[in-house]
Amino acid sequence: MFTRLTHAAVAFAITVVVYQVYVLLAVPLLEPNRRANLIDLAELDLAAKPRVATHKHREMLAAYFPADHWTLQKPPKSFDNGQAMILVDDYQPHESGQVRVQKCALLFFPHERVMGETPPRDAVILEAPHGAILQLDEGFLAGFKGVGRMQWAKLLGEITVRSDMREQGPQDDLLLKTRDLYVNQDLIRTDAEVEMRLGPHWGRGKILEIRLVAIERGRTSAAGPDIGGIDSLEIRQDVAAELSIGETTLLGNNDSSQETPPVEVRSQGRFKFDFSTNVASFIDQVRLKQVYSNGARNRLLCEELNLYMATDQQSVLDEESSYPTTSVAGRARTLSQLLPGTVEAHGTDLKPVELTVETHAASARCGLLRLELGPQRVTFSSQDEIELKYKGNEIHAPLVQYQAPPKASGYQIGTLLAAGNGWLKSAANSSQRVELRWTDGINMRHIQGKPVLTVRGRPRLTTSAGRLWADELEMVLRERAVDGSEEDLLPADIAPERMTARGHVDIDSTQLSGKINRLKIDVQYLPIDLSLGNASGGAPASALLGGGTNASARAYRIDGDTLDIGVIVRDAQPQISSLDVRGELEFREEAANGAGAQPLIVRGKELQIRNAETSAAKISLRGQPATITAAGMAIEAVELQVNRGTSAAKINAPGQLVLPIERDLQGQLLAQPEPLEVTWQGGMNLENDRVIFHGNVVARTSSGQLNTERLVVVLSASIQFDGTTQASQTQLTQLECWEGVSAQFIQRDAVGITSIHKMKLKSLRANQVTGLVDGNGPGVIESVHLSTSAMPGAPAAPFADVTPSTNFSAVGASRIPQNLRFLRVDFLRGVQGNLNEDRVAVEGDVKAVYGPVDSWEQTLPTQLQGSPAPDTVYIECQSLQVAQSPAARLQRDPRTGSVELLAEGHVIIEGLAGNQGTFTANAHIAKYDQQKSKFLLQGDGVRPATLTGQKSPGAQLNEQTFNSLEYNQSTDEWKATGVGRGQLNGFPGK
């Protein structure tokens, strides 16, 4: 559209030159003795009388005038210099200095005319059929020998300027009509209406003024006329125009199949063309309007519309070199070569520029709209802010400038500049709402062939999913290949390839949040036929760190120094493929609503994730130390490797694991869950529900610790690193200790320590669900515990206080007198039992001692050295089992001491039988049932059981043999097979 406005202004300019040519050629007619240096009159014989047109002109004139035209009816007087020809029918001079010309016409040839060839169609023809009056400052002398200078002239009646121009057809034909034109040395003017048509375009106005450059400013000599160049052209009133814009719209090229109605131009003020600057201006309430058949309107409102025109530089230089001899022709050709330059629409604070393009759902409000047609650059500016809207999208800033890409560049997007505090946002009905705010500005430019958008001044990016803040935001874009090869590869003509946010980056959204110093996102576009996922063809992941079925319900927070994210896009679907976080980082994954599930928390110095879009995603974590917490379990190490798909983790360095447990390491239920802390010096492997530690492994709880070279922990559920929600904490279900194990456990009540248990063996396995325990020797079990004295009517029993119990109560809280008891059991082969059934057995050269001690640190030897101490019992056998009786487990009262002991294989029991002295029992089986208060010794059928007593050292031994001996402690009765019935006084009861 602006190009058409420029063409209209050029037409006005050519018209002015035609007027000037007419005046300059009319003067030599009246002053034949003078030479004008503003036009080449070399071919004119100024001393001769005017020649009568011959037939050679008739052929040329017939190309421009109808057959009945006066120039063809009667040979006119003609003056021709090659660039212009003046035709007059007759003139009448008066002594007053006036000259009356009856009829006149002027032919101006912008391009060179070759005699004898077809007349050029672009000749500009001026007709004044009613003639002209010229006023000279001196009288008119006969023979034209004494003519004064022209003071003024009037072209009378209707005046027409027309041309077929250069193109075939009427699309560029020129027609201008006015009347009563007044000319003097400084001014060409008419108060009449002026109408002009250029091809399909037309314009009109009233009061035409053409200002001329004074003689001293023009290129002339003293002998030439007193008319210089053209200064300006103005139409002062009722300016209006209608421009046919073809395939051009207010916003650029339109589809040729679309309707393109003309543009109407109106202004309350004047139209002015300044020839010194080649600027055409519409002034005061300028309105451009374009109305479509469906009622849609496009319009531009401004207070001033300026069109700056330029010429081809080489053409101007060529014309300047021949200016002294072809001034008018050169000037006319220069004007005819004017090209669209710059268009400016000005507004005021109260009346800004308003551009409304309903056909494109676009609008603009600004103080200045500047369109540079050469570089295809448009600028919107205002003292406050401009407003641009397009299909619901809008941008606000003090200055916005866009430059289209060069035609041969292959770019689809040009450069963009928005200066000052501003914002932009997407349409309200957009599926992805986006709003961007800044305080300094945005800049779009091409770097290494790619468009790069930079936003400075604490930009804030807001979408429907959340917000992002930074000190600076930079986005590298990718354009589709012009050959169409990337039609299915990229989701749009322009797609993001890299985004970098720098300085105090703050992310806040329902799915991702965090604070970092630099964020970089690299996007890779993959062909649709390239399958994603694992080698088995599984579905691609969709969560940030995995593909759990509820990934969309997960929320992530990342804090650190730098965050690099790799994204792949296939079939317009983005997926995160890699992630790198550095600095003091924390990564947190949890349910989006923050309820129920245990979060995944990662802390360290460096986090690296690869193949995140597949089930084979790998996570590498480093720190001093680094920690990862999932489902209540925390792992701490210098370096950690995790495979998300297999939920496997590997550490080849010292580290620590913390796991909440509901049972202690002895299998006893805890009043409330407490942490199990495992440290190691070698490494750790986690595979689903099994964790393997090696290298000086230590497992600690509040009640004790376990040391081993290799520890296997079996969990209640697999540890998941793929975003799958785990509704409860993972619990310890089984412990396996290999390559040597030692342990110490301390039990306490409200008063203090109640027992200390120690063990040492080759291997140990304990299942806290089934209660099964087994291990390999050689091994040692030690226990120091508080023991109560016998209750009246309930004799005490050996080992009653060391029987495993699921209902431990505070012995220290009892008023019954207490003392310390020590138990030690040595064995060679192994241990097995069931913690739930309160049963444990050891095998292989078992040696045990049980007796009182004076301190927690005191121990007793398993081999009797000298005489036994009071209340101390020594046992040797091949198998020793200690269990709580079934009836006692039902009573749940530890004070009853309901225990069963069973010793088998070469059993030897030694002790002190009160005042009866020492005793030694030998049997194949020795059994004690505390619930029934019964003791049994039994031979193996080959060798009888024996009971040997000695009242004092050196006294005679009293040995009794029998196949079996049963003793009832509560009645002090015994019976034996093979020796009959009787009493055995002094049988040991403690």
C-alpha cells in the first residue's frame, strides 16, 4: 500500500516538472535572443521566426492527439529541443507587456526520443486549450527583439496533463485535471480543484501551490529566465485519494485469491511534496481506510503521514553529470526514478497512531510508525509504550522494531528489537498461554545463520504451567528448510533449538520448580520413523526421570548452580533425554499434590542423567558426599550410579545408607520406627529389593551395631527411581552377613541398661518377617543381663533371662532384687532358630557357661577352672537349644521365666549343688522345662547317663548311673530308670 502512495507522490512531482518545462520553453518563444542554461536549446534557432509544423510532426502528433485535435487541423507553431516540444496555434502581444496565447500544448519526453522511430508511449502531454496570458516587465517590441522578463503567467480554463506511461495497458496511465493556473517566478498556483488518476489510483484536492526556487538558488545565468528549480508542491485543502493496492495489504502480501479492495486516503490538512528532500506528506487527521465486501475494515489514523523517497544512486550521478544541458529532462527523469524509501506515521500524546487490520485481527497504537521499504524494516515507538496486537497476541514496549530477512538469505524470520520496559503475551484462547515481561528489552538477530532471541532486564516468562525468572534469557531458533524436507521434522516453521537463562534463575510451576544460576535447554528433533524407548521396544518415558504410569502427577524441584536439559522432539512430542545439574544441588521428586508418597531427594555436587526418555535411564551423582533418598531410605556416598529402569544403584566408594526399621537387629518389635544406619568402606550395589555392602560394613541402631565384611539387606519392596509412587516406607525384611560378623546389642528401660548381648560368627542370616535365623561358625554368643531372685513359690531357672522374648518389659522397674548374670556360648558349626518362636540353637562342640558377675564388663570362662562358683553352671554338648515354652508365649509375662533348654550329644553339665558340693552330669540328652519345673538327663541307650557328686574337694565321688533321670524342681522329687525311685537331694536349681 505504501508503495502505491509513493507512486502517487511521484506522479505529482512529474506534473510539477511538466509545468516548469512549459514555462521555461515559453520564455524563449518570447525572448528569442536569450539562451537558457536550465534546458538544452541548442537545436533552436532563437533568431528565426517560429517554424510551421511540417508533416514530420504530424505523424508523431497523431500518436498523442485525436484526429480532430487543433494541432492536427492547422499546423501549429512548434519549438522542439529533443526533450520537450511546445505547440501553440497563435499569440497576440500587447504594448502593456501582456502576450495572449490562444491554444497551447506541451509534449515532454522523459526518455530519449529518436527521430523517425515510433513515438515513445511514455511522453507526458500538457494541454491548455483555452490558452494562456503572460505578463512581461517591459513592453513588447515588434519582431520579438525587445521582450522583457516574465512577471507572471496564467494558463486559462481547463488544464489536462496525461501520459500512457511505460507499461502496456491502463494500469499506469496518468491523467491530471485542473484549471486557471497562475505562475510567477516563485509560485505556480491554482485555487481550483485538482484531480489526478494514475492507473487504477486517483487523488484530488483543492488549492494547488508549487513553490519555485529563486533565481539565485537555481542553476541559471544572468541571460536565462528568472525561474529556478522546484522547492515544493502542496495541495492545501480537501485532500483525498483512492489507491488500488493489488496484492499488497496493510500487513504485507496477501493471498492472490483474496479480495483486495482499494485504500481510501483522507486528510483535514494539506498534502505537500518537498523536492529538496523528496518527502511527501499528508498532514492533520490523516485517515487510510480499506473496506471489504464482508464489512471488514482496515484503517490507519495519524496526525501526519510522511513518505520519504529515494532514487537509484548511480542514476542520480549520471543525471547530475549532464545537468547543465539537460536540466529539466534530467530532473524529470530523476523524479520518475524515485523509489519507495521510508513511510512515517506520526501521532501525538492525545491522538496516537492507530492501525487496525480487521482482516488479520491485528492492531497497533503508537506515537510513531516508521516503515523503511528498502531494508523492509518497521518501527513502532512512543514516549510511553506502544501496543501491538495480532490474533489476540500482543506486545507492549516504548519501541518495537522488526526487519524482514533479505530475499536471498533463505531466512524466514528477520531481526526484532524491543527497547525499554515491556511485555508480550499470547492470545487468551491459546492452548498454551505465554506471557513474557522485561525491563531492558529484547533483541532478535541472526548468529551463525540461526535466529537468536535475547531478553534482558530480569525477564519473567509465564505459561499456563508456571513461571521462570532470570537476569537474561536467550533462545536460539531453528527455521524449517525452504525445500520442505523438514515439514514433518519440526512442529512449526520456527521452533526453539536452545534456550539459556542466566543469573538468579527461578522456576515455579506445578511440575518443575527450583533456583539455579544458569539454565540451558537443548532441543533435538528426531524423525517420526525413529523409535524411542529401550531395545525391546518399550514405550518411551514421559516423566522427568522416568516413565511411571502416573508421571504427570509428579512434581520436581531442582536447586543448584547450573542446569542443562536435553530434550528430544518426535512427532511434536517433547521428552527429556538428559539432565545435568552442578553446584550445591538438590533434586526432589514427589507427588504433585504433595500428599501420601515418600519423595525422591537427591543432594550433591554433580547430577548427570542420560537416556532419560527410555527405561534404561542412568543417573550419576557425585558429592562430598552425595545423598539420595527414596521411599524413606537414604544413601550417602562420594559417587553414586543409578539405573532407573532396573532400579539398580552402584557405589564403588565408601558410603552410608539409612533405612527406617520397625524391628531391631534382634528381630524385636520397636515401640516406634527408628533408623538403621549402614556404613561401608568398599562399595554398595542395589538391585531392586537387595542391597549388598562390602568392605568393613557397620550396621547401627539405637540398641547396638553389627560389623561384617559383606552385608546383604533384603527390603520389603523394590526401590523405584522411575517416578513410580510408593505409598509406604520400605522396610528391612532380611539381613545376611558374610565373611565374618560380630555384633553387640544393648537393651534399656526407663532406669538404664537391662542387658548387653554380643555375638561373633562366620556368617549370619536373619529374616524379620518369618523369624528364621541361621549362621555358620565358629561362633561366640555372650550376654550380660539383669536377673531377678526367685519369687516365693517359683524357683529360679538357669538361662531364664536370656531366652528370646517378643514382649520385653523393664526389669529395672521391678522391686524384686536384681543381679547381673553372664552367659557365654561357644560353638563350631552354626546357629539356627526362629525369632518369632523365641527359639535358637547352636551346634558343634558347644561350650556354655552361665553364672553371676559383678559388672557389665566381667566375663566367665567356658572351661571350668577349679571348683565352680556358686550359681554358675558349665555345659558342654554338640547341640544346645534355648526356647520359650509355648505356654509361656501365651502368658506374655517375662517374670515367669518360662524357658525350655535342650542339650544333645556328649552333654556335660557342671556346677555347685548348694551345700551338697559340686556335681557333674553326663548324658546324651539334657532337657529343662521351666514351665513344668522339670529337669531330664537321658543316656543314648548304649551309655547310661551319670550324675556324680562331691561334697568337698578331695572327698569321695558319689556317682550314680541310670538310663534316664527326671527331676521335678517344684516337688524336689526324682525318678530314674534302671535304678528305681528315690530322692536326690541337692539337685542344682540355679
